[in-house]
Amino acid sequence: MSLLRLFLSCAVPGLFLLLGACSERMPRGSGRATLAPAGMQPPAQLGLCAACHGANGHARQPDIPDLAGQKAGYLYKAMRDYASGVRNVPLMRGALGAIDPAQMRALADWYAAQPACPPQARRP
């Protein structure tokens, strides 16, 4: 079997699976992702985090961690640690500098409520 044929038979179907499993679901015409459980509103600061981590917590690049499905307490503590410098990541410290603890809690709750993306579907 040629290498191209092997790729087409294995990788392409996996790519479609990946796109379906990890993509944001957008209702027609709304312009907003339908990611939240019923009644949960996206936090106002979601756009800042979504630029790297995705609005649904499924990062689009392999070196950026997924946030979806993580425990809210862990995410909240991590954000507090980044903002204070305990976790020394200047990009995260800058991003979280203007976000107060209540807003961090809302972001943590949002990402914790999102369905986790299976690791094997995102990173073969």
C-alpha cells in the first residue's frame, strides 16, 4: 500500500473525527457558540482566554493546555497563581492582571462545565 493511500485511509477520517469532537458548535445566524449548560452565561472575559484556549476550552494548538472539563477549583487556583506570579508565566500573568477573583471564578466554572475533549482525538 502506498504511503499516500495509507494516509488517506487512516489520517483523513481521523481528521474529520477530530474536527467533529473538538470544534465549537455554532447555531446558525447567532454568532455565539452554544457551549454552556442550560442557563449558564459565558463570562464577560471569555474572549481573552478563548483567544488561546478556545471558547469551549479545547485549545487549537498542541502546546496550549485544554481547559474544558478540568476541576473548577484547580482552574481558579491556577489563575490566582498566574496572576500573583507564583506560577511564573509572564503571558498568563499579563492576561490575568486585570481580572478580579470573582471573574476568575466565573471563568473557572465556565471551563469546568465544558465537555472535555478526549486526548487521543486531539493529539494523536
